[in-house]
Amino acid sequence: MLSLFLLLNLNGFIGVYSYTFNSAVSSTKFDVFVNVGTVLFTKDDISKPCWNVDDLTLLAARRIMQDLVPKRLPKNFRALHAYVRKCMGRVQQECLSNKTIEIMKKALFDALGGYLHSVAIPLLNEGYYAGNVDYETMAGLHGQLADMMAFLKTDGGGWTDPCDMSKIPTKVSVLPMEMCNLENSCKPFTLPYDHSCESETIIPMPLLDDDVNPSAIAIPLKERSLYSLMSECSVNLLPKYYILAMRCLTHRYPTVNIVNFNQRLQWWILNKVAPHLDTIESWYPGFGGVMRIIETMNQKGLLMDDLLLKQKEKNRTSSVLNSIVIDNSKTSTNYDDTSFSDNDDVGQNSIVFKFSWSWKSILLMILLGLILLWVIYYIIWAIKVKIQKRKTRGYVCIKDGDSKLVNTLVSLYNGINKSEKDILSPETDYSHSLTSTIRTYSDYESSPKSCKRCYKQQAGKFDRGVK
């Protein structure tokens, strides 16, 4: 009876913490009831004829603790870690006897442990290997799940299988590849003194102590070459190795060495590292941020998409790799070393790379071409107008000494003066003057405006002279 009374009291703080957690999770919701399974009961218990008081109390507690299971996908893993810790502490405070504490812990750990095992930990692992989760949060949630499984003495076989992460997208950011043109860029590495072929990889690949159950990794760094994969010292070790290697290669070696290094490193990640990224029971701090290397290769055009697709078909890659979208316009044959170095002299063994055009570049080039054509057309039109003005400016409308044309113009604008009528006799032949007048008027109408002004000016002068 005391246990049931405590269960009713616990039902109050269950609602409080459920409401608090809702503000720290994403908007993706499950159904109203999240079935994460159970390790406390089996299918055989359905037909069990007799139940004792402890079993009934445990069953009732498990039902109440079900309300503590979040109904959304976790977004803030720090808040989830704090939420689980507060729930465990509140149960410890409310329960008076050790027996009640044990029953309540079983119910709580079965509910929240199932959620962590089936939903939270797969998302957490993917976020950590993608570089989105810090080491403390990762270690805290994995430690809580390990403590719950140890208390329940289970391997999680009764809980629901981990969710399919291929249907849940994960954001993978690119590494900050700031290439410094320094003479000592290769100083951190232990490099071989003699390498006859320039196309070979200058910087050695990392090495695991065991491909099946790795626990240590060797990196060709002078400062420290051997790290434990389970230690905090190995966090972000591979991204650091990749950035230093690219700085070294872009400063001192041809482009072909950069391409070969990225291809070999990609093969090593897909075959040696990726198979260990989906395990729920264990995780590797030394592999943190490893997917950022693959995404950086993809964005820089250094990713071998054929190898990645083959690994996906064999299901040998992690769900994080499956979330990477391959850009076919960025392949290893389209690599442009100007993304890493300002040195264009890559030696005789360099290979010719094609420039990859995106739709934005094509649209910009079309726009610039149209602007250039418009500018050329405007220049040609301005030149033609200027030439026409020069021609009309020097146009001779009336020739010197052409008295008939002058008299015709004067007659057109002012008529024939009286003195001229006296001079002209009736016997004068006017046919030639009439023909000249008609021809001159036709020329006047077909002449440009500037020429017409010229006609008028000359006619006015002679008109004043006649008067």
C-alpha cells in the first residue's frame, strides 16, 4: 500500500518534468504512446495465473513511468541528460525504503533506458560522429544507459530495436579549411625521407590496432603518435589530422598528391572506421567528427562517389554516411587546387582538371554576355550618329555661282519681285526654270532636317539681298 501511495505522489512530478522536457526537444513527435519495449516482463507473463504484490507494484510503477518517456525526438542532448539525472534523483528522494527505491528504479530505468537505447543513443552517436555533440554530453548519456542496463542486468534484448537513422537526416558541417602558406606546414608530421614517385601519398594513413575491436589508433604526428580511442584526448583527432595534412600537401606538393591522399583516406574511413559507428553498447571518442572529413571531401570535389555508393550497397557504411548527398558535379577529376593554395605551379606530374559549372555560374555568364552585347550595340549606334552629324555639318546646299538655283529659292520663299518682273520679258522661256524649281523642291523635301535648315538660311540671306 505504501508503494502505491508513493506512486500516486510521484505522478505529480512526472507531469512537471515531462512539461519541462518538451521545451528542449525538436518538433518531430511520436504517437501519444511511445512503445520502447520492456526488459522487466516477457510474453509469458501475459498468461501468468498468479501475481504477487511486488509484481503488481512493479507493473503499476512501470505504467506510471511510461509517462516520463519523451514523445519527441531529442534535439538538445544536454537537456535530455539533465532530465534523466533529475528523474533519478527525485525517485531517490521520494521513496522511503530500500525496497521501494529498488522497485521504482526498475520501472524508471526500464522506461527511460528503453528510450535511450532505441531512440536517443542512435541520434546521439550520429550527432557526435558528425561533430554536433560534445564529449561531455556523449559520455554522460552513454554512462546513464550503461548504469541502467547494469542495474537491470540486461543487454537490452527486450527493448525496441534502434530506430532507422537512414530516414532521419543529420546535418554534417564542413571543416574550416584555412590554408596557410607557411614553410613549416609539414613540420607536425613524421614524413618519409625518400619517396621516388610523386604520385604516391606522402603522409601515411592512420592505423588501428584491431579492425574488429579497435581500442587504439596511430597517427603520424611528431607530438604524439599513439592515442586510445576511448580517451578524451583523442576527441576530434581525425579532423585535426586531416586539416594539418591538407595544409602540408597544398603548400609543398603537387595537386595529384592531394587527390591521392583524399582517395586513400576516404577508403580507410569507409572500410576501417565506418563499420564501428553504429554500435549502441560502445562508442569511440577518437572517431568524433569523422564524418566532417567526408563532407569536406564532398564539397571540395575530392570524394570518390563510386566507392561510397558501393559501400552503401554493401551496408558497410554507417547511417551518417548514408545521409551524405553526393554532388555529381564535384568529383575527384574536377578538383581545383585553388581552393587550398595560391600556388599554381604543381610540377610536371600534375594532371589537367576540368572546371565544373554550376547553374548559378551559367546564369551569371549569360547575364554578363547580354550586358556586353548591349554595351557594344550602344557604342556602335553612338558612333553612327556622330558620323551622320559630321556629314550633315559639311553638306553644301547651294553652290557658289548658281544664280538660277538662288533665284529659285528666293522665288519659293518670297515670290518674284516687281523689278524682276520688269526685267523678265513675256518672250522668256520659263520651262527650264520650272523644271529646276520642281527638282530643287523635290531635293528639299528628301533632304535631312539639317539640310532643310541650310536651305532656309540661304533663302533668307538672298531674300534680304533682293529686297
